[in-house]
Amino acid sequence: NTNLKTVAILPVSRNVPIDTFARKLKTALEVMGAKTSYMNQASVSSHLGRHAFSRMGTLKAAAWLADKEQRYRTVLYVADSPV
């Protein structure tokens, strides 16, 4: 789908190898020519620091994530644990 922009990947249980699946999906999308960004809690925290998921970091995070969605054809948002 050429309109595919953002994808949320959510595990249904702790037994699902979500990271492996998401990285394989990223590779497959890139093989098809879609520049793809892989985002999880660690990558967001690494870039935005310890306040990434606090009220203080909301505006900074929103701007940074919007920039990712502009620069990449597809952005994968990967949840680290079941919701």
C-alpha cells in the first residue's frame, strides 16, 4: 500500500518475539524501497532523554516524531510489552 505511513506493532503476549518480527518487517519494507524508521521505547528515550515520556517532554517528542514521519516513508512504532 503506497499510503502506508505509520504502523503500530503491539504484542498480544510476552511470548511474542515482537522485536524480531518488527525488524524483519522493517527489512522487508526497505527491500521494497520504503525508507523505514524503527521506533521503540529505548530509541525514543535514547534520543529525547529521561523526560521523553513525561508531560515536560510531550512537545519535544511530538516535534521529533513528526519529523520522523516526514523524513521516512514508513515509521514503525513498536510496543515493548503487551498492552
